[in-house]
Amino acid sequence: MKIERLVYCGTPRFAVPVLEKLVEAGYPIPLVVTQPDKPKGRGMEMTASPVKQCALHLRLPIAQPDKIKNNLEFRAQLEAIAPQAIIVVGYGRIIPQWMIELPPLGNLNLHASLLPKYRGAAPIQWAIARGETVTGNTTMRIDAGLDTGDMLLQREMAIAAEDTSETLAPRLAAMGAELMVETLRGLEKGSVSATPQDPAHATLAPILTKEEGRIDFHRSAEEIAHRLRGFTPWPGAYTTFRGKGLAIAALRPVAIQLPCAQIALVESRLLVGCATGTAIELLEVQPEGKKRMTVRDFVNGYRPHASERLGS
């Protein structure tokens, strides 16, 4: 089957390279679907999604329905286009059954994990937070479940020791764009077949909450470090000091045993005890209401002492 019509559904920056690559590969896209403009910034000005901005630049038709499940006008619009496939990348809406059944090749999703691991809204963040050294992308057919559909193609990518979700996401997006084009070409040729996921190996990557960034010093130093990297830029890592918030911008694990959450000053270094006989060295912090600063400036300004604890 030669693919002559695609509908593209996406919203965040992660979804932009896929749209660009599909256009570059020559696939006709008579409609781009993205979420409505939202207020943003101090002025709360209405701002278009990254995918809408890309579609405007590419001069592609755009739809921004508030809801899609029972939207008869939107349904009629898609039925009139009769796409052979609908591409979904970070759209941010649950795809209704009528939309799943509409195109003969299905709704094809790019998911930033090696499914069935890390099903859910935040696969990149959780893969780093849980200390993975390898992740990747999966193209799959959407079904009624949460990232449970049959897999089409997968490709691995190493997670570097210094990677955060900010540095890893663009690399995965670029690789995923190539993988989606490869998937479509394989479907056209009949060389790509669907493989069911094994639910026994499934793990979840739920949407992040602010609370995930609160440091639990009963975790190991390595786990705390992984979570900081995974949850950068949001929700980050934070605790309290002297009853006020303290964001931790940079840290590293050290092999020193201290009571959990207790501070130790070793020369100009500020250490905090964690679980399993480990500790973290704080490198950069941001006290509540203050600018980000080095630990040297923090120690000179606040003069913490060894009897104090963080998080209490």
C-alpha cells in the first residue's frame, strides 16, 4: 500500500522532528492536529504548541479541537480526509475507538522507551530516574490500553552518565523521526510486521508530580542522583533547610557513611547522609527566595553545622 495521506497528531517539542522528517520524506499531510493554544509566561499570552508552530512554518492545515471523543465535526473532518494512517506523537489526548478504527494502517505512535518497559506519560524521565543505561524508541499501533498496542520497530540508545531528561529527549526525538519514516516505508513494502507486547515485562512511567522531586534521604545516594537527572528540569530535586525550601541543582554520590539527612562539613565540602552507608555531596543549591549558588557561597552565607539535618 502506498501511503498518500497521513494525519499528524502531536503537541510538544519532542513531536516536531517527526513531523519535519515525514514532510522531508515526501509523505502528504493534509491535516496536523494539536492541542489548543494555552496562556504562558508572566503575561499569560496565548501561545501555540511547538507542533503548531512547526505546522505553520511548513504551511500545513491545522486543527485544534478542545475534545475529540464525541466531536462530530472533527470526526467528519478526518473521515473526509480518509488517511491511510494517523501518526500520534505526544498529542496529549486519549485516542477514541472511532479514531483507532478509521485508518487501515492504524494509529501509529512513537513512544520513547523500549516497550513494554516504561509505559506512560514520562518514559524518558523515569528511565533515567531508575538508573537505566539503555533506552530507545518504539513505534507501535495504538489500541484502547495505555501504550499496550502491538510493536512495529524498536531502536536502542545509550543513556550517558551525565544525561538528564533535557539532554536525552532531543536525541530520542531525532532518532524517533527516522524510525517513524522507516516504519512507514516498511508498512508500504510489507516488510514490517506487528509484534504483541509481553505484559509480564511491563513497567509504568506515570506523569510526574511535584512531590516526586522531594528528596527522600532513605534512598541511596546513587538513586537520589539518578532521580535528580531524570527530573531535570521539573520537578527537580528539593528538600528543606531550617524550615525553608532548598532546591538541589547539582550533586554527586560519595562513599562516606553518615546518618540519613545529617549534614557534614569536610573542608569546604557539604555532605548529606543517605541510605545504605552512602552520602551525597551538594554542589549547587538554591535556597527559597534566593538565586542559584555554589555550595561554597551557601556555606559562607548560611554557616550550616554538623548537628543540622535536611528535610526537617
